[in-house]
Amino acid sequence: MAELQDRKVAEASALVASQQYPGVYWTLNDSGNEPLIYAFDEQGRSRGTFRVDGADNVDWEAMQLGPGANGGFALYIGDIGDNNEERKDSVIYRIPEPQPEPGPVGARPSVKTTARAEAFRFTFPGGSRNTEAMILHPKTGQIFLFTKSDSAVSRVYRLPMPLDSKRTVNLESVGRMDLAKLGARTDGLVTDAAISSDARRVAVRTYTTVFEFELADGESLDNLVNRPARGFRLGDGPQGEGVTYRLDGKGLMTIGESVPAVLFETPWQC
């Protein structure tokens, strides 16, 4: 679709399609970078850079759109990566979705500051886990995490509800997702996930493949671990990481780690 003009987006690890600003997407860089989120459009033009107030970037790996604390839309940023599995706790930040603005073409974008982030801290039962994928139910706000493992078995966890920013909670285990049985022959490393706006479809991606699950209207996301999935190959480069549903739900948008970062579209063919 486009190359991102902002070359500071060098390690894009997540992707979100805005609902209140059609045609705008959000992404972020992972570990070792500043706590910044980047807005851009389908032509790759920068629509704003925002520093997340009250947040640190230990290893940002996921971002989702969901209900705000007081209505409206919020961005949920998953500081959940842990390659060495040594973190004492992880955190998900929530901020009201900032309003993107078009910047002058070729100009160095200014950095604005978001509202102060709420921080939801948590631990994994049985010890830390490396995690890069998160989904958030668009109506209930419940959060699910998918671990990244060389074994191609992703463990699925959920945060207890209601979300509580005043204490560290222990995640609840949902089950195991065996990507080898779903058809991942050579790559079972889960790098991101996405959920459609009606919560009827969930996409879980690896570096090379996306698996899509279908749910009935109102069905619990807990049932994902017992569902078959359709697998589709992705051609978005060797470090493809982020995925989101297109606003109309008729395809997937993806992004990966490269300079420049490149936005890809995978429309449904049937």
C-alpha cells in the first residue's frame, strides 16, 4: 500500500486501524525506543507523533483499540515483550485515542503528548512469558494475550475484569493454541493478533502466516483455543509483525520491521 514517510518507525511491532479517524493507522516501535506512538495514513504520510505520558517502553509489542474509561475510543499499548522471560511484571497502558493531524510533507514531525496513561500491571501464573500478541474485546474491553514460543504452542491468558490500575493482578489461563495443528509448518511464532469490530473474527499472525478464527455473535473469546482456523500465507517481508482488520472488515492490513516501514493490504478473495 505505502512506505511510511517517517523513518523513525524502524521496528514497527503493532498496527491499529482507527475507527473515529477513517484511513488513519497507529503503530509503535518495540524495545529500546522511546514511549512514542505514530499515526499515518494509507499513503504513508505522517499524521502525528505522540509521547505517551506516564509510560515507559521496556518492550512494547502490541496495541489495540477499545472502549475508553469514560466512553469513546482508547488505545491499549502492550508493554508485554520479554525475550529472556525475566520480567517481574508486565503492563498495558490505556490512553484516549489522540486526534491525528496531517503534518507538512517532508517536514520533521513535532512530538505532542497524550493524556496521562492508566497502567494495568500483571504477572503470569507460573512465571514470566514472552508475549507479542494481544486482543481486546471491542464491547466488553476484556483483554487476551498470546505467548510467543519456539514450540509453536501459544498459551492464551486473560486479564481479570474489571481492569484495575491500582494493583498488580495475576492473569487467568484460558488454554493452549497449537499452531502446528492449525497448519503452521515452519513458523509458529505468534507476533500479533487482531479482532474485528463485531468480535466475530480473530486473526492471529506469525512472521509468515495468519490464522483466522470465527465466533458466533456474543460468543466468548475463551472458545478460541477450541476452534479450527483458516490459514493464509502473508507476503509482507521476513519481519512482518503487526496486523489489524481493515475498517470495513474486508481484509487485513499488516506492517513489519524495516526502514522504511511498509504498509501491506491482504484483501479477502472469497
